[in-house]
Amino acid sequence: MATISDLIKSHISSGRLFHAYIITGSDEDGRFEGAKVLAQSCVCERDARPCGVCHACQKAMKGLHPDITVTGRVGDDKEIKIDAMRAVRAQAMVMPNEAEKSVFIIREADYMNAAAQNAMLKVFEEPPSHAVFILTAENPEKLLGTVRSRCELITLPPRDLMIESALADKFWRAALRRDRVLLSSAATELEKEKDRAVLADFIAALKRGAVERIRTGEISEALFTSVTDACSDAEKYMIFNMSAVHLAGLYLNAFLAHV
Ligand SMILES: [Zn+2]
């Protein structure tokens, strides 16, 4: 099963970059995760977007890239109002600071009221060449037809179908960012998993990820060996009913030496 990141990457590698996207499916966390990968692709400095290692990717992953703006509902507001979208529109007219594109993520865009949508429609009709808009929406049909028709639609699969590999992906993200806090949070999440089928899928996904990432040069030989060795051990121990806690410890050790 592919991760959200894989799905977004395959979507953009197959075609040109559009000016506006709607990401639907999954849950809001999943949609937002997809939006962030897509935004990272827009600012990445290399050809294999997003590379995950360039300066721009690093900043994007930390949420610090000056050309990626995230906006959406404020607090308990029932809708996204025109003022917020006017601000986005004005900012979109300004040239990006560092990247070739400036990216605007509008979360839960299906909460835009009609006036807000009409304000955005103007910019969707004649978008500045440097601007990319990424809308997340549970119910895209709530958006005006005229807005929808100007956006490329990306539909993610339901979250429960991707959960096991999303966790493997979290381990990889932690490793690539050398983020020990994220790493230990991934291990804690793994510890809580009781379903043995999910654990087996997780091990398989992690192994696939290692093979894929050594191929693209994203990870060192040492990390690759460490993780694939841990996977072989895990597969062996799973037969003897290894607990998720032990599994998490095994992987935490395998990654920690390189993160
Ligand atoms: Zn990059």
C-alpha cells in the first residue's frame, strides 16, 4: 500500500504542475499531509521533486519555508470569510521570496462561503504564473462548479487503508530529518499496535521503503543495512509472537544510530 507521500509524488511526476489543486479523501490530517508534500514539491530545488534533502525541502518539512502559506478556518468559525481570501489573493500577487513558486494551502476550503469563493475564483481564472493554490476539502461538491473546474482533483484513499504504511513513512521522515522527537513518537505509536496483520504490513512497508530509498540515494548504506537487518530479525521474531513493544524497541535502536 502506498503512502500519502507516494501518491502525491506519483501524481506530480506524471504531469505538469497545475495552478490549483483540490485534495480530497482520507481525513483532514491526511489531506493536509498530502498538501504539505505537494507544497514541498513546488518549492524543491531539484529535479526529483520533492527530493527531501535540499535546503528548500528541509525548510518546507519544518514548516519554515517563507513561500508556503497555510490558511483556513479560524477557531470555531463556521466558515472561511472573504477577508481571509482577499489577504491570500493580495499575497499571491507578490513574487516569491526564495522559490520559483509561492504556495497557498487553504485548509477545509469547502468551508469558504460564497463571497470567499468568488474572491478566489478571480485569481483562479487568471493566476499569477508563480502562484500555486492547494485546497483541502472533505466535500469538494460544496465548492462552486466554477472553482472546481479550475482545480486538479486529487483523491486520497481512506485513512484506515494506509495507516500501517503511514507509520513506516513516519519512521522514514524522522530519519531523513534527523528528528529524534518524531522518531520516538513513531516508536510509541508502533508500541500501541495490537493487530499482528498490521505489524506484519508495517515491517514489509519499512523494508520496501529501505530498498526504495537506497535506490534514490536518500539514505546511507549504514542506515539501509541497519533497518533491513532489523526487518529480518523482526520477521523471525514475529513467528514467536514478538510484542509490538519489542518491535518498537528494535526499530528505535536501528534508526537511532543514524538519526
Ligand atoms: Zn528538494
